[in-house]
Amino acid sequence: MPDNTPPETGAASRDAVESLIRRGMAARREDRPDEAMRHMKAAVALARFGQDPLALARALHGQANVERDLGRLDAALQLYLEAVPLCRRGNDPLVLAHTVRHLGDVLREMGDLNAARRCYAETLALYRADPDAPPLDVANAVRPAAILCEALGEAGEARALWREAGDLYGRAGVEAGVSESAARLERLG
């Protein structure tokens, strides 16, 4: 007879959720989307039993990333929309910033540029308010804001953001980001 008792809701459950997320991220990096999705869905299912909104938000975010990789933007959007309020209940502004940035990316890809702009503005405000925010995370938030400004024909703002992104990528040691920023700046004139 199956045991329908929910899994533990304490630290052990949180650790299990994080382990599933890590496995999903590894599968995603290694281009194994089916395996990544299995791990992320399992993380979401387990996290729903817990009392940790950030663990559930991270699991939803992870599943949304895989959905996005597979081109299923509507599914990704719904997962990010569920994750963001959970992040707001948590006490980690950097997790909120990261999740809102990904929501903005999907909205931009879907053509909702005004909603994407609001997401990027919130994300950048959160990152800039934290002096310990990792430069790579901030750069990865500045970059899509610059792309959005280019799409909207706001060349001056795009240039300022690409300069900032290039500096941040340089501090993070990401040469590809520095090169992209320089190329975008050159194209913008």
C-alpha cells in the first residue's frame, strides 16, 4: 500500500529540493532537457509540500528556465509569474532580482516590451541597492535592459547600459560579455 504522507517540510526537504535543482541545472548545462525537466518538476512537486517560499520559487524558476530552453514561452511565463510573489515573501532581494529579470526576458521575447521594461527597472534597482551583488549577475541584468533600449530606439540609454555591462563583465572576467558590449557600442556609434 503506498504511503501518501508528504515528505519532510524542514531542512531535509529544502536540501532535497536544492539537490534536485542542482541536478536539473547540470542536465540543462549538458543539453539534456528531458532529464533537466524531470529533476525540475520533481523539485517543484517536493517544494510544494514545504513551508519555504524561496525553495519553491527556485524550483519554479528552474522549471521555467527549461521550458524557455524548449521554446515554450507561455509555460515559462506562468512559472515565473508564480515564482515572483514567492520571492517577494522571502528575504533575499537577489533571488527576487534574478527571478524578475528572467520574467522580463520572457516578456521581452514575447513582445511585451513595456512589461519587460518594468521588470528590468525593478531588477536593476534591486541589484544596485546591494553592494555585494555579484558583478556577473548585475551584468546579466544590465545586458537585456540594453537590448530592450536598442529595440525601443533609445540609443543614448542603450549606450550607457552597454558601457555599464561591459565594465561589469570585465570585473567578472567574462570576455564574451566585454566583447559583445564593445561591439554593440560600436554599432550604436
